[in-house]
Amino acid sequence: MGVFTFVLRKSDGEWSAKQLSGDIEASASSTFDLQRRLVNCVLAVDNSGPVQSSFSLVSPSSAVFQVIVGGAVIAGGVVAAAAADATPAAEAAPAEKKEEVEEEEDEDLGLSLFD
């Protein structure tokens, strides 16, 4: 699983990105185009599985963009890698017994839709 984090900055109407700990850089006129370019750059380096990305504006002229390659998608869109030494989760509490709710019949109330 590879995690690539980028710092984006806007200067003179152009967005530029630099990898936080690496040498991938790109620029584009919009954040959307820049995100697409960065994903393509990451896939050129690491194409080992599914890709998920996350974009967050920090201010009107700066943002953080993260591309995650590999791992498994878990409910809610969170990506995680299965750890080899993961400990099993605590045993779930026994399911509560659901009480059956008896529905009242129309005859009990003296009302009917088809009378």
C-alpha cells in the first residue's frame, strides 16, 4: 500500500503541487485538473491496487491532496491495509432479544378499510 501526500498552493491563478516526502510535482489551472494529473503521476510510480484520493482545502489558496494505492475499502470509504499481526476485535456482546410487537387488527378497533 502506498500513501502519497501533496501540498497544493495557488499562485497567480495557477495551482501547483509538491509531494510532502518525495519528488513528484505537478501544476494545473484548476484543482480538479491537478488532482487528475497527480493521480496519473502516482499510478506511474505505484500501480499495485485500487486507488482512493482525498482533497481538503486549507485556505482559498492552499490545500492537501492524498492518493492511496492498494489496501482494502472498508464501509464508509475508509481505506486500510490488513495487518498481518492484527489482533482480533473484542468479542461482540450477545445480540439483544427483540420483543415481538403484536400488531392490532382492524377488528379490535372496530375499524376496517373495506367496510
